[in-house]
Amino acid sequence: MAKTKLAGSFVALITPFNKDGTVDFAAFRTLLKFHEDNGTAAILIMGSTGETSMLSLEEKKQIIVETAKMKTAKMPIFFGCTGNNTESTIAMVKFAKDSGADGAILAAPAYICAPEDDIERFFLEVADATDLPLGIYNNPPRVKSDLHWDHLLRIFKHPNYVVHKESTGRVGQVAQVLAGRPDVSVMCCDSPNLGLVVPTMSLGGHGTANMTGNLAPREIATISTPWKDYTDATNFRETYLRMLPLLHFTYSAINPVAVKSLMKAVGLPAGDLRKPLTGLAADHLARGLRIVSELGLDKTYGFDVKPVSAVAA
């Protein structure tokens, strides 16, 4: 199997909903075109930003089938395929492969808090069961299990693994993975609170697997460009520092509450959050709208910024 090497902005897309709570596939098509036109390198559908834990199995399968039909050669689409155990994960990965997915991203199964040795075996057993390109999302705040770089480097010897997203706050973890020179794209979460973006890119990382690109795809693509020369580093520094207010805002509530609320407020086809999650309070959302205006994103993307009082209408 040829490696599917990713570089740049790998955006974890929201799941758009209609007013009746069903999945909005027309909105998916609009959002995918928005990203393809604005520099996003690849898309993850049904990550944590996509409210995947609140989708039914039937909805997940329908999303895979329908959005896989929308993909182009320019922008690969990966799907979050983690089940609640090894067998269900393998089944979903195989379904994604048969439906035309470009790849799948896996986290440790949630809630069970499995030991790291068991999670290492989980990732390897899934990879042995498919030839679909796979990625690992190391996100202990969500799933408790936290893979050490030794585990990760052993897993990345498997030829089916092509991407790694690190969402700890440990710069040393990213450094050790990059020092091991695995044949995968090493990316990190764009949260400014974790503080991984600057060291990951400066140490030779391949991009970010991010949430903020839902709102500012061009700017996050610049931040996510691997450094080939001084110009890339300078563009990174200037854009990262300018975008810090938006990065902090999108992580000012549990993912994806802030980003999806702000997307709806600027006129992107997002819909509401699925209960029990609800949108931001008016004063909180107003701060996000001010940031959008101050950064000029409304002009860059032609956003239809609504008054906060009209967002919930």
C-alpha cells in the first residue's frame, strides 16, 4: 500500500445539522467546497469536533457513504472510526474503506480507561485487519489512555499508519516522536493552551490537525505549512501571533461548542449542537464575533455576521 502522506492543515470538520436535528448533507457539501477553495489539505469527518460520540451507528454509516461521494483528489477525507471495542472499530474501518474513504483516524476506545499496553495492541490489531491508511489521535483528556512515545514509535512501524495527532501538553513527547523519524506525518492539536503548535512546527512537524480551521482555513493553512525555509518560519510566526485571539476563543468552551456556535453566527451552515450540548451564551458569543471582525475574517470570507440576538432565531 502506498503511503498517504499528509502535510498542512488537517481540519476536524463539524457535523452540520438541520433544524429538525438530522444530518445536513447539503451543508457538508458547502463546507467541503469552502475548505478545498481555501487551502485545507485534508478533512477529518466524525472526529470529536464532529460530535461523533452523539451520532448513532446508522448516522455514522450514512455520513461516511454520502460524504465519501463528495471527496476530490485534491483534498482527502478521513473518518473517525473508533468503536467501543476492537471488533466494532475494525468493522467501521472496513465499512469506511468499502465506502471510498481515504483513511481513518483512531483514538483509544473511550470510557474504559484501558492500560496503554492494551491500547497498543488495539491499534496494531486494527491495522492488521485493513489496508486503509490510518492515523492515531493521542488524546488522554478525552479517553484517559495516554500513549508514551515508545508505544507510538512501535505502532508507527506498521505500514498502515500514516499520521499522528498529538493532543497532550508535552513538548518532549512530540520531540521524541520526531526524533524517532517514523514514516508518518506528525501533527498536533491547535489549542494554544496545550502549546504544541510552535514546537511541533519548529522541530519539523508536518502540520496541525485542527479545529480552528473550520472558521479560518487560509490562516490555519499558513500556520500548518511545514517549514522549508526562513520565509515559512516568518509567515508562521506572524500568522500564529495574529490568530491567537481566535485560537483561544475556539478553545474557550468544550469542543465543539465555541467553534460551531461562532460558525452559525457568521453564516456558515453549521446548525445547532446536539443535546445535551447547547450554544454559547450571548456575551460569550459576542466576544467571538468581535474577534472575527477585528481579524478581518468577515471580509476575507464574506461572512454574514448576524447580531447575537438573531443567532438563536
